[in-house]
Amino acid sequence: MNLIKNITLWNSFFYLYCLLPILLISGPFLPDLIISIISLVFLFYIFKNTNISALFKDKFIIFLLIFYVWINLSSLFSETILISMKSSFFYIRFIIFIIAGYILFEKIENFSQKYFLFILCGCIILFLDANIQYIVGKNILGFESQIRTARVSSLFGDEAILGSYLSKIFPIFLCVYLQIKRKINIYFLSIISFIFFFTIFIAGERAAIFHSLIFLLVFFTISTFNKKKIIVTIILSIIILSVLSVSIIDKDKNHRVFKSVYYQFKHGYVISKYHEEHFKSAYIMFKDSPIIGHGVKSFRNKCKDFKVGKSSCSTHPHNTYLQLLAETGLVGFILIFGFFLYISFLILKCFYLKYFKSIIFLENDKIAILVGLFTYLFPVSSNGNFFNNWLSILFFLQVSLFYIKFKNEKFF
């Protein structure tokens, strides 16, 4: 009887875990609630059933705990201490969630197969709905496409984050798919990549398009698939066909994705005038408190004291590393940028061993999640708020898979 209860309990939490990618479509509340529930329950489980000292021997968990302690220390010295502590103190739930994901992976039979089905269902619904909205002008719920900004938002409604969601969920989708399929059909994989990229492109989010381009190019470059020339041809075809087909047909999309970018470059802006004012304000904030920073989520309140123009203020500086410098100081920046450098090192090692030594260093599923995190933390790009709940859940879903895949690697 106790065995049945235990199996039912494990399965219940596993299905809550699997629901997260789908529930993210509804907004941050439900997925954050699930992560909080999972974290609370597994916190008790860890203290009751796990050798706590073993956790402090895990290098990655130690790294995350150091980051957690630091952002709380930074928040304690913040002028907006309540706002900062509200975000930083409860950040521990994501670390527990990572441990919970690994425990579930060990406990649940066919973890990856079941998880993949949930992700696949969510993505199919979004693909169909987004393309209906793009062609007809309305989605299945009656939400209209954002004509003024030439964006398709699908089930996200007024929130133009469809591209951001898909660009961040694709590495998870690919990682799990590559694990459960022993024989990979490269042509099927190319069709899936095309559907993802095309939907991201019609969503009209330039940062998401840029991130997905980096992901596709880096992943297919270092993956271990045979027939290299075919792969290169396919991936280039995916990009060219998506871009050309939409750009020729859709003048608004062409203007948003290409002409506006050209206009910004022409006037000396790498991203946009507004973004660069955010960047400058964040950098001045960093110089004002270079070690400890101004506290998590402090930019929205402190930016007015470091304005360089009319558009200096926003909820965040739109760049992960400038936000970390401004809000958590040099130490917070070094921790996350150090993680990015470590990931970059592994990717370069994959590239070197593949092309110069003909050695397979990592399997394709591990490469997928590795490149996903590389793309997420890519420094030369505009980004959302690093401490935003919705984005943090997407980030830690990737980190959770990274931990599952790499925990037992010798180099980890």
C-alpha cells in the first residue's frame, strides 16, 4: 500500500513538472505556483531522505548557492530592499527545483518520453494557432495579431513573447527528442527546425530570431550527425526559405526585421537608441556601486538617478550582463559570465575534437541543451529581465536538463 502511495506521489509531482512548459503559455502565475509547490515538498524530502553534506560536495549546487547568497547580500544593501529581497530571497526555489528535477529523473520510468509528449503537445498547439493568426489575422481564441508592431503573439495575447518562448523551449524539445530517438531522421529533424524557426520569424521578435539563428548554426556545426554537407545545406535552406518567403509576402515583417535594423545601424546604433540608453544607464549604475550592486530588480527605480536621455529608464536594461553589473555588482556578473564561459569552453572542445581529432566528445542531446544555455546567456544581444519569474522558469527548465545530463560527467 505504501509503495502504491509513493509511486502515485512521485508521478503526481512528475506530471506537475511536465506541465510547466504548457502552463508558461498562460503567464507566470501557474508555473511559478507549481515550482513553489515542488520546491517546498522536495525541500522536506531532501532534509528527510538525503545526505545534506553530499549536496555541498556537488560543485554545481555550490555554485548556485553562492550566487543565491550573493544576490541576497546585494539586496540587503539596496535602497529598495523590500523589492529586491522579495525576488532574491525566494530565488532558492529554483535551486531546489533543479535538484527535484534530477530526483524525478532517477525515480520516474520513461521520464524523457513522457516529458517530450507534453512539450510536443504545447508546441503543436502554438504552431497551428500562430500560423492561423498570421494568415487570418485572428487566432482560435479571437486574439488579433499586433498590426502596429507586425507581431504574431498567438495564445500569449497582448504579450508579444511567442518568439521568446519558442526560442527558449526549442533546445529543451530537441534535447529530449534526441535522447528518446535511437535512430534520428535528419530530414524530419530539419522539418521540425524549419517549423520552429518559421514560427519564431513570423512572431517578429528580433532578439528571438537572432537567438534561434545562433542556436541552429552552433548546434548543427558541432552535432555528431553524419552527412555534413547535407546538414549544412538543410540548415541554410531553413533560414533562407523562412526569411525570403515571409519577407517577400509580408512588407510589415520585412520592415520590422530588416529595414528597421538597417536604419538603426545607419544611424550608429547597434540595437536601438532606446536600448543603448538603457545600457549606458546600467553601466553608470554599475560604476556607482561596482562590487555589491544596487540590488535585484533595482534598475526600474534607480535608473532615474543615472539618466543619459529620455529613454534611459525601463524595468530592466535589456542586457543580462549589464543588468547583473548594475544590480548585483561585479561578483554577480562574474558568476553568471563564468558559467557562460564554461559552457563556451565545452562547445569549443566539441568543435575541436570533432573537426581536428574526429572524436565525439558529447552526445547530441547534451549538445542541444548546452547550446541552448549558450544562446540564452549570449552576451551580445538584447535580453529580458534576468530575474523575471516567467523568464527564470524557462531558464531553469534548461538548467534542470543541463544538471540531469551533466551531473555525473567527470569534467562537471
